[in-house]
Amino acid sequence: MLYDEKIKLLEQKANDIRMSVIDALLAAGSGHTAGPLGMADIFSALYFHLLKHDPKRPDWTDRDRLVLSNGHICPVLYAAMAHAGYFPVEELKTLRHFSSRLQGHPHREWLPMVETSSGPLGSGLSQAVGMALAERIDHGRSSDKFFYCLLGDGELDEGQNWEAIMLGGREKLHNLIAIIDRNNIQIDGFTEDVMPLESLADKWRSFNWHVQEIDGHSFEAIDEAVSQAKAVFSQPSVIIAHTIPGKGVHEFERKYEWHGKPPTKEEGELALKELRSLGGKIKGEHE
């Protein structure tokens, strides 16, 4: 159960992450905007409340594993890791630069606690299923290690996902938790226009997954859903997190055009001003 003080901390972390995402995109001049801003609350909850991890020991054997299947939203992963202490926050401004550790998709050999490289959409869940299955084979059901796989809704168009969903359900991988960023957009338009996904929850249930649908911006809902997922011992779990793409910046919210482009300098400065003032609720440091 989350208390008010912890929720305020997570809200502040999420806002810090959003500002760092904008800073990184401005420095790069390329990258994705909508997904990273929309997933900042979930990454704040994961890195500052839910994940079992230790930034000082990124190779800790008993850590939970996080697979970012929709690797193009990596600015939010990098920002969460930096604020958690894996590397200096200032390094975020090297996003997508030559020789930087922070490329447009995460590289497992370049950053600590990046469990797998990403690139082709649709492959992350297959890798996470393999990891979770290997853990059960090696250590049985007594292991308290969990495998989280983050997916975009648009990438569910890729057929490989459904092979992984079938295998995960068949193997009853209780240690696997998939989290879908259900923001309803992909690069070419709204998901239901490009390739209709509904009824998404029923599809996962039919493959023997425990399914929950939540508000992806509610820390209480995120915490409760993960707690329920961990308590299920006969099925893998999927959390369909309904999020607002571009969350936190009015100009970016709910517009698929921001799926795969960065803000200009002027747009970025306005976004940072809005985030600093929490949408006008408080006076920013610039005022």
C-alpha cells in the first residue's frame, strides 16, 4: 500500500524524468517524445518502488529483470536509470550521439542493468518468456525473482508476440509480468485505425494470462496491479496500462504525430516550462 508521502515522491520523480526526457531529446535533435512522456509514471513506480534492484550492484544475481521490448521509448528508461543512480544525469544529453552509451535503442553491453538489446519490435516478450522459463527450470517456483516486459500496444501488430503469449500461457509462467503501454497511438496513426487490437484483454485471457486493466498514471493502481500479479501462482500476468501519450505537456498529449519526432528548441522550452510549473499548478523557478 502506498502512502501519501511516497506518492508525492513518485510524482516528483516522474516529473524529473519527464524533464530529463525533454532535455535529452533537445540535445539529440531526434528520438521519440510521446511514449517516453506517457510512460514516466510507470517507470517512476518501477525504479523507485517496485523493482528489486541495486544501482551499486547492477549485476546482482537476485535482481528483477526488465526487458524493454518497445526500445524506441528508451529516453524514459535512460532517465529513470540516471535518476536512480546508474549513471550521471548529465550523461542523458549524449542521447543518440556517436560513441554514446545511450543510443536510440538500448544496448545490453554498453549499460549496466540493460538486460537485452532491442531493435526489432515484437521480440522482447519472446526474450522475457525465455528468461522466465529458464529461471523456473534452474531454481523452481521457490525463486522470488520477477521478469517484467514492457510492450507498446502498436508492436502487438507483430506476430511473434502472439507466439510468445501462447508459450507463456502454456508454461504458466507465474514469474512473468507484461506491462502494455496502451496509449492508442503508433507511428502511422491511431492503433484502432492501423490494426484494431480490441478486445485486447479477452485475447490475452484466451491464452491463459491473468489480465488487469489500469490507469497507467495512478501510482496506487500500478502498485496494486503489480502486487496482484505477483500473487498469481498459476499464470503469467499482463497489465494493460491505459496512458496518455505525451503526458504532462499539453501540446504533445494524445497526438500520434508526436510518436516519433522530437520537439524543436522552442517547443522543448515551452514543454520544460510547463513541467517545471506542474501544468501551471505552481510557480516555476523561472518565474
